[in-house]
Amino acid sequence: MLRLTSIDLNKSKIDTLAIAVCEDEDIHYDPIIEAVIRRALRLKEFNGEKDEIVTLYDVPDIKAQRVILWGLGKLEKTDREALRSMAGKTVKHCIKKRLTSLYFAVPDPSLIKMEMSALLEAMQEGAYLGNHLFHKFKGEEKKKALRQIHFRITKQVTQKMRQLSLRVDAICEGTTQARDWVNTPSNEKTPEKLTQSIVNLAKKQRLKVQVLNEAQLKQQKLGALLAVAAGSQSKPSLVLLEHKVPGAKMTLALVGKGVTFDSGGLNIKTGTSISDMKSDMSGAAAVAATLITAAKLKTKTNIIGAIPIVENMPSGQATRPGDIIRSYAGKTVEIGNTDAEGRLILIDAISYVIKRYRPQLLIDLATLTGACVVALGDKIAGVFSNDDDLASGIIASGEETHERCWRMPLPEDYKELLKSDFADMNNISSSRAGGAITAALFLSEFAADTRWAHIDIAGPAYLKSESAYCGPGGTGFGVRLLSATIRNYSDI
């Protein structure tokens, strides 16, 4: 879908050309593009201010049916995210106008003060992700994604940037796949169905796949995972994906929370938030999509994906508040609240992966706590880690992809809040305050000495309304973040 081109605008007939414009500085060297911008700036309604838009038709010297000029605002505030957002919004605008193809005039990197790779990557990501639509369950949908999106750069640069485009395409495809999994309703996404969907796509990329079914989970004594699944008619699983590279020096483990629907169990959820609980497997979607993407890109790092998949439902078989369960690691846990279920399936997956694969690094992603949303809002994920370098690497990757993360504390004395009179630990804090911290501290008890980070994505994993390059629903948060972390910080 993403294409690089060096077409001559005087000679090549195209549907739509999009040009980004700063209000205070020129960002294009091409005299043809500059002439169009000057023409647009003569109009009273366009000054290049942020998100101003004007469309010109039958422009002299350009064989394009229409030219869309999109304001970026001031140059000093034009960063990768501004370009990413502009590209996404432009694509969405074209979709609404029922257009089929789009050409972007890529700004000159020296004028916009950015490396060509960063500039092009941001624009391509925004365009690809903005072109994603989820209409699987609609009868007739008038909106249709653009068939092709082209990026006009010089002929000399085209060859150099080809690999970058292929990488962006693969990572964005993984992101939209994660979105699709999250957006799928829970009746079409039971643990069995989600497991099979992940397995099918993983095998297409020749990942090594193993699925531990309910009987095997019982045999292996993953008691915490089984306790969460006890109330559902759907059977749990632990999906294990392996991207193995001969001679690789490092193994990274990724663990993703996969609760296909979270009713809260016997501590049933109240209010309207329950309707969005199909998204409680966003961590699982991100991890599975990241492994599939890594296989496509032939990433040079050993990566293990561990995805515990369950449904948390109330029934006569459900785990009760006050029950005591034994985790895979051997520690007993008193169930203070059945709605604190994500941490239970994660601790068994974390312990299992550490014992079996002995990874140097382990990162888990989970829509874990509403407390993290209260602390950081719905656009920033919380990072908790026992390793400063790992935490810094994740945060730096988030700055690159605009999947923003903020490091949160892991104070040792807060562990007192997880004490139980009858078991080794309680799965819920004795205090209402600091819920995201105590949840992370609970997980940390099972990370042992492994360099570990927990990313609470409860806020940014799911949107109520659309953003610049994402529709309402699942965002696919984590796929680009993890891919960048693997690429940039494989030696941390």
C-alpha cells in the first residue's frame, strides 16, 4: 500500500496531491510545490496554521485533479508526531471524500530540520494507520480505505528508503492486526477463537508455536491462570510463540494479558465500563502482533511471546473472594477481589517463561488498572521496572513512536499493602490508593532476578473517539513501541 515515487508533477497524471505547509518557513525546495503554496497563501482562508486545510483544483503546471494543502503551524513545533498526525488526518479526509489514491509531497529534510528516515517514517506511519478501517460487522459501509498511498521523494533517495518503507509497512500491518483483534466483540473472540487466530497468523510467518490447553495447564500447575478461567465455559490457554535466531546473544520475553472479556467475576463490574471489556486482551494482541512482525522483519533477537488467554466470568464454578490459590511459582495468593484477575494470569505466564526460557529481559503489557488511567490519563502508559536501563529504553522508544510512557515508582514499603493473613500474598491492596503501583509490585514478586518491565496500557489501548490516525476502539498500542525497543535497544 505504501509506495515511494519520484514522479514528474508536470507530466504524470494523478488524482490527489497533498502538501504540508508551515506558516512561518518554507519546507519544500521544489519550485513547482513552492508555486502552489504561494497560490494557496494568497487565499484569505489559508495561512498554514495548524490543521488549516484548503483544496485547489486544476492547478497550472501540475497534472493533479486536486491539491490539498495542510497546515502544520510553526516550524519549531513541527516534529515527527506533527507529521504523523498530518498524514493520518489527510488520509482520513480523502477517505471521507471517497477518493482512491493519494500522493504526498515529502518536505525537504534540511529545511524541516529532520533526518529523511525519521521524516518519511513518521509520514508513512500516519498515512498507513489513518487508512485503517474496521467494518467487519457492518452490512454496507460507504467509507473505503485508499488503495494506494504514494510518497514523492527524489530518485536518489528512493533506493535508500526502500527498506525503511518495508519495515514501516510490516510494523503498521502488525498494529492494525492488533486493533482488529481488540475491536472484535467478545462473542466472536472467545479464548478458543482468539487462540486459533493467533496460532494461524503465527504459523504463516513460521514462528514456532505451542499451545498449552486446559489439561496441560493443570498438569503444569498454572493455578493462578486456571483460577481466573474457572467461571467461564470457554477454555483457557497459554500460547507460546518463538522467534529464534541462530547465534543470537540475547533472548527477550514478551508477556501479554489476554482476557477476552472481563466481567469482573463474582466482584462483577458495574457501570458503563463493562461494555468496553472486550479490550482487556490488548496486551495479548500487541505481543502476538509484535512477534509476527519480528518474524516478517527477520529481527536478529531471540523473542519469546507468552500469551495467557482466558475469559473472566461469574458462575457456580467461578473463583470466589476469599479463596486461596497456588500459583505456578508455588506462592499462594488470597483472592481479595476477582476483578484483579489480570495480574493472576500474568504471574503464571511470567514464572513459566522465566523457568523455561531464562530470558535476559522480560516485558509484560497489560490493561491492568484503572488507577493508572487516573494517574496518567488515557494517552500515556505507565512503566514499572526493576532495571533503569530497560525503563529508559522503553520510554525513549515511546518518544520515537509517540506511544508515550511515564516511569512509575516501585516503593518496597508498599508491598505491605499486599499482605494476607492466610496466604503468601493478597491479589489486591488493602488501600484504595496507589492501585497501579501495588499491582506492579504484585507482578514484581514473580519476576525474580530477571530484568523486567511492566507496561500498564489501560489508558492508551482503547479510544472512545477517533484520533489523527486511529479510529474509535483499539489503538494497537505497544506494537510500534515494542518493535522500536527491540530495534534500538537490543543490547540493553
